[in-house]
Amino acid sequence: MRIGLYGGTFDPIHCGHLLVAQAASEELHLDRLVFIPAARSPFKPERAGLDGSWRLKLLRLALAGRPEYMVSALELERGGISFTIDTVERFRDSYPEGRFFCLIGMDHLGSLPLWKEAERLSRRVEFAVIPRPGSLPSEAPPGFRCHFLRGTPIDLSSSKVRERAQQRRPLVPFVLPVVAEAIERYQLYSREGV
């Protein structure tokens, strides 16, 4: 079974995330793609962000009716900083015959050798590298198996969605209507700094 692991803060999930998921599923011929919201990202340790339970709810709203996608609360339940190797090992225990692909942004490619237990991680998983608008072609660090997704890179980020929400500007088409409705109804990003 070919399983994609798509970790991130998803604060909130937006249409760029969904385009990446679609590209990864098609280009890597995935049987399953798992969205895994981080409890705390090692790349953004200083940012508190929206509570994990809300991020999980928004993910489930966005992915409802999409059986090819799953949502895992593994990292939220574990708490603390979310390290990829810990998550990969848990999934390998659950799917010992699985072939795993971790989705990462092009901006993280060069830092892979610095990740926690990088050498063991390089043996356990392959990486699907997500293109960024304007990013230059790059090479995988030695020892890492990387697939460079063609996808459709768009200039959209969760921070842009949060900014629009704080300014009470329309969120669709940047997020799905059901996600926009929840953000607006519960004023999830109306507080300063969230």
C-alpha cells in the first residue's frame, strides 16, 4: 500500500493544501493520503496558533466526502513538538507493508539532514517535495529519496487566510465554503495574534 503522510499546522487548511494533496495522490499513485495536523511544529515553535481541536474540525469539514483522504489526530494526541520520525514509526507499526511518502515543501528540502534522526528517517520514508511559486529546481540531499511533484504551485498560505479573516474579508475561494463558514461563524481568527 502506498501511503502519503501530509503533516503541517493546517492553520487553517486552504485550497492550496487540497491542490497539493490531489497532485501527490495522482503523481505518486497513492492508495491513501493522511492529513496529520501538528501539535507544535518544530519549524514554528514560537507561534501558538489556533487550538488543535479547531484545526482538526476544519480539516474534517474540508475533507468530508473524500474517502481517499484521512485525518489523523496522532500528533495532537501525543502533544509537544511534532517530529516526523516519531509519526512515521507509528504509521509503520500500523502498516508494516506500507510504502510511505512524506509531503514537504521545497523550502524544507535543504534542511532534511538536520531533522531529528535524519539518517533513520531517510531509510524509512520517501519524500514528495511540493513546488513553491518561483522556486528553483533543486536536488535531494545525499541519502534521501525524493520525488519532485509537478502539481500546481499557487501563492497561497494559511497566514494569508488568517489575515483575511482578521480583516473580515471574503475567504472563498481561498478556502472551501464550509471552512469559511465555520471560521466566520465562530470568529476563529478574529483575535489579534491568532
